[in-house]
Amino acid sequence: MSTQPVQPKPIPQPGLVQISSSSEQSIEQIIQQRLAEERARLEGEAGLHKREVHQFKRPVERPFTKDQRGHTTLLFGGLTWKHEKLVHGALEGLGYLAEVLPTPDVSAFQAGKEFGNNGQCNPTYFTVGNVVQYLQSLEAQGLSKQEIIDRYVFFTAGACGPCRFGMYEAEYRLALRNAGFDGFRVLLFQQAGGLSQSDCEAGLEMNLDFFLGILNSLNCGDVLNEVGYLIRPFEVTPGQTDQVLDRMMDFMHEVFARKKPYSLEDKLPGFLSGFKDTAEYLGKFANQLTGDDITKPLERCREMFDEVEVDRLRVKPIVKITGEFWAQTTEGDGNFNMFQFLEREGAQVLVEPVGTWITYMIHQVIQRYKDQKGLEEGAVLPPIWQLGKRAKIEWNYRNKVAKLRLAETIFKREYHKLIEALGGIGHHLADQYEMQRLGHPYYNSRAGGGEGHLEIAKNIYYSNKDLAHMVLSVKPFGCMPSTQSDGAQAAVVSHYKDIIYLPIETSGEGEVNAHSRVQMALGEAKNKAKREFAEVLERTGMSLDDLKAYVDEHPETRRPMYQVPHTKGVVGTAANFALHIADRAKKENWTPKAVVAVN
């Protein structure tokens, strides 16, 4: 008879729990319990107290709805007064109540620091402080805080970038709450994602009419602003350009305010009424591409500009402005009133159009589609024999890129059409593919934030294309993308020895120091312009008095809209004008009249 071996009973170990198969607790539960107990013991020894975590949730804001449009005013600002005047007209033409905020000043900066967080980006302080000051002025006029909150909203741009730009909305709300305007509505138009509010009966309709109106007003603002800066340094009567510009902007404001969105109304026959939406959508595009609602008024503006008499034989260095978007655009304390200072110091300012930023954003999306081609369908491309899947990927990619390239082409065509209507003396938009080629070796064009590789590329482009004697980059103090760009500019300057490049960081104070730095670099640019002009005179064989005599005999050359061709290798306006006049004089066999001595 066989006997089974007797199994020894397990010896209980101290600190261990015996688990039977019938136990309701799993081993995993016991492990987690022991971990929690040990964590609590260690935290107690370290003096740490566990607190309940509350995740941040974006506060729910009262929306701006369609039924409020008739008694709610949109507040906006942040561009030049020329752009803002035209955007205001476009919004009025679309049926909105709108007001332009004043140009931010140092007191607005101080208000932003008082009510906002510490260490914010410079544009945030100026912008939100400006809003607070405006609301306080409304309150001083007799409106209650609740009336202001109910009857006004602030409309601005936003983004989810690597810098503090992505936090602007939260900072605006905090400062407004600290200033006593808790609940004041901030409408944030995202660069990628549209308006941050419900699409249901939205008070601000982001439709085709809205985008066409805003883009047309910004493009007109760009070309009018640039031509003003091209004429003002050479005006014979000081202040005349600004006087004409004031009248012109009032005129163009009324053009946009009276311009109504294209509509078919009852133009379609009854059997086509079902296609009204599609037909109207196509009609809006056709009207945009073929209409003269804006070009005709700009031709009138060209005649108004021609009232100004100019003397292009004044030798002035051309200073190209680049940098962070807000700092390079605003015309006030936010960038130390840099444009006015440069003109007082004898420079010609070449401002940066908003259109460059728009084409840059389109270009970056195209680049992203190229880099991410096929990733939506999977991490790895299908095998080569799966032709159907590969063809679908290729079609989706080409379809997306084709639409964006078409949008880019149409935008540039419309922009350049406005330049030609205004006389053709403005600069065309820089080609983004050439800008990528120039900037990428120094700053990876895939890197986002700020203007990315554009700051590098524009420094090379405007210097090597003989368009500027000096490049001035203005950016807020501590701006991360521009700081990275400045580091790369050191390599650019070392490779291009003739470039005069100066970065300036702006804040609410330090204007004297900034102006002093600009004066030193501008002195070098002035010498460069003077040497260039002297070489041109020697090349033409004509004296300055001869050139002036020819201009006096040909009054059309004193008109600002008179087009002067650009000569390769020559930068300055005076130098290019001298070459052109000398060429005309040679073709006409012109000689200066003999000076008769008077006894």
C-alpha cells in the first residue's frame, strides 16, 4: 500500500498576508494598497501633505450672439491707424458696431503691469492696459460697469505658440477682472481654428463676407501705409503727406463702410433657386476677382498723393523694419515711436506689410502637409503593390496643397492689383519659397514661433536684393522666437560682411538708450548711402546741380507717383533717381542752360 508524501505546511513570514484562492482581494489590489500606505508614510516623514488636485478648466464665457449685434460694440486695435481705420469701415459695412482703441502709450503699459501678472510679454501689457484704460474712460463718461460688460466686447488675435502668445487670453481676463471688469467678453480669433465661441447664432459671423472684407481692408492698409512712408521723407512741404493721408483714409473708410456684401437676392430664376447658396458663393469670388469696388477708389487716392511735391535727390538711407509682428507694426510707445524717430533722423523707412505674415502662414501649412504626407493613413506608407491606397494618399496630399497654392496665388494677385491701382510704386510681396531658401541654412524653416525663419531671411533678402542699407529688428523684451533668431543672425552677419543689422528690444522704458543705439547704426547707413550717391554722380558725369536743373524743367519727375526704375546694385532712392534722370537726359540730348553772369 503506497502512501502519499506529506506536504509541509508553509511557514508564515512576518509582514506577509496569506492569500487564499477564495479571497475577494486580488494581488494587484493589495500591492496598490501597500504602495499607498508606503507613499503616505514617506510623505509624512518628509512633511508633505497630499492635496486634492483640481485640473484647470477654461472659464465659460457669456457668448456674443447674433441678437446682441445691434447694441454691442466690437473693440479692436494693435495695428497702424491706417489699417484700423479701414478695418473699422469694413466692419461697419458688414453691419457691426465697432470702435478702434487708441494707440497704446506708456500709461497703458503701466496699467497693464498694475492689473496683470508679472513677467508678461511687452505687447500684452500695452494691449490689455489699453483696453482697461478705455473701459475706465467709458465708466468716467457715466456708464456703469455692468453696462460696459453688456455693451462691449474685445476682439483680438491669439495663437497656441511656444511663447507667451498662447497665454494672452488668460492674461487679458485676469487683468480685466483685477480692474473690476470681471465678465467682460474677449473674442479670440485663433490663427488656426477660427473664433473661440459657439458657432450657433454667433454675433460675429466668420463667413466669406467677413474674411474678404477684413483681408481687403488689411491689404489696402498695407499699400497705403507703405506709399505714405515712401513719400514722406522727400516731401517739399513738411506735413503735406500726412494731411493728404488723413483725407485719403477718411475717403477709403467710407468706401469700405458703403461696400455691401455681394448677393444674388432674387436674380436667379425659380428653377435654379435650390442652387442659390452655391451660386452666391461663387459669385462672391468672381466679384472679388473681377470687380473694381476697391481699385477705382485707389486710383483716386493715387491722384490725391500726386498733390504732394517731392524732391528725390535728398540722400537718405533706407531702413528695413523686421522683428516681432506687433512691435514691427505698431506706431507708438510700444516700439519707442521708432518710425517717427528714424524719419526725424533723416532715414527712409521701409515698413513690413501684414500681407507677408499671411503668406508666411499659408506657406507653413503647405510645408507641414509635405512633411506629414501619408501620416494620416498610418505611420508607414503602404507597400508599393497596394496602388489604390498609395493613390488615395497622393490624391489627398495634392488636393490639400493645390487648394492652398491657389489661395496663395489669389491673395498675392489681389495684393499686387491694389499696388498697381495706387500707382505701382509699392513693393510686391516677397516670395515665401525664396525666403525659405535663404533662411533655412541659418534657422530651420520647420521651427515655429514668431516669424520663424523670416527674420533671418528678410535680413539677407533686403540687403542682397539692394532694397535697404540697414535692417532694424524690433521685438519685445525677452521675446523667445526673436531671441533665437538674433542668435542665428550672428552667423548671417559674419557671412554677409556688408549687412548693417541691429536688433532692438522694446519695453515700457529705455527709449533713450534704444534711440542712441539706432543713431550709431544709422550713422553707418548714412555714410553708406552718401558713398553710393557720390559713386552714381561720378558714373553719370552729371553734377547735383545739373540733375536739379533737369528736374526743374520736367515737373512730372517731382510727382510722387512718378515711377523710377530700380537699378541692380543701387539701393538708395536718390541714387536710383539720379541714374534714371541721367539716362533720360542722355536720350534727350539735354544739356543744362548756360548761366548768364550779371554785372
